[in-house]
Amino acid sequence: MDVHLTSDNVIVVSHDDNLTRLCGENVKIADLKFEQLPPFSDEIELHFADGIKFRNENSNVKFPKLEVNISSK
């Protein structure tokens, strides 16, 4: 799983570190706070399948956070 850290130290799940392919904005995840991350584009080109795009049926879908709960015994 690929993860990246936002400027306010939130871990997000994303293969790309730059938002160009996913959101259409040429900016790095690390340069934005979590709340500043834009939603995904309606269509996203897949790296592993030439010419095939993922169609986002839900508008305003954003990056998921990776949250870890560590408890000591």
C-alpha cells in the first residue's frame, strides 16, 4: 500500500505523490494540509492498463486517511 504524509502530518492512502493524475492539479500531497486536498477527478487513467480509465461515479470523493491504533498491553 502506498501512503503519503500531508503538510499537517495526516497519512493518506495514495499511489501518486502528485495530484495531477488523480485530481488534475499539479501539486504534491506533502505541500497541502489534509483539508486542502481536492476531490478525485471524475475519470482517472490507470497506470497498469493503457487506455482504460476508472470512472468515479460519486462526486467529491477525497483521499482516505490511514489511521493506526496502537494499544499496549
